[in-house]
Amino acid sequence: MDQANNNYSVIISKRATQMLVNHAAFLSQVNEDVAENLVISFENAAKTLEQMPHRCPWLVGEFIPRNLYRYLIFEKRYLLIYQIKDKKVYVDYVLDNREDYGWLFR
């Protein structure tokens, strides 16, 4: 069986891209290498979703629809939040889990 047929397309939203840019910009004020590593780690994490995106756990919250979003942790404290529809993975958010992101659950 052709391996390429098992791949998912990963689509990163403008919102997720902007969130990543904001995190990297903040980090670059302290250390540009750390900021660059964050972006590289994100790219690598997103690429892994091309195969087996179902491996990651569901994002659970009182106001989050059940079984809609999954999350992948990268760089120890960042969350790549995505959903799967057919053979497409939609990355919707990039969050630093040290911040209050309760707005996501409302």
C-alpha cells in the first residue's frame, strides 16, 4: 500500500500562526535561539500530524464540545490544538500552558 495515501494534510490557521509568532516574539526579547527553537519545534510537531493525528488526547473542558479538539505538547509547555476532519488536520491554536487560557473553555 502506498504510504502517501495514509498521510493527512495539515492546515495551520492564521490565528494559530499569529499565536506562534506572538510567543516567539516574546521569547526573542530574552533569547533569539530559544525563539527560533520554538518555531522549529512547532513545525516538527505539526509535521508529525501528517501521520497518526489520532494518537494525541482529546482536549477536555466544560465548554469545549466533546471529541472536537485534540492537543499535542511541544517544547515542554506549548500546546498545539487541532481538529481532524476527513484526511485534514486543522491547527487552530498555539498556547503556552503557563498562561490562563480559560477563554478557550468559555
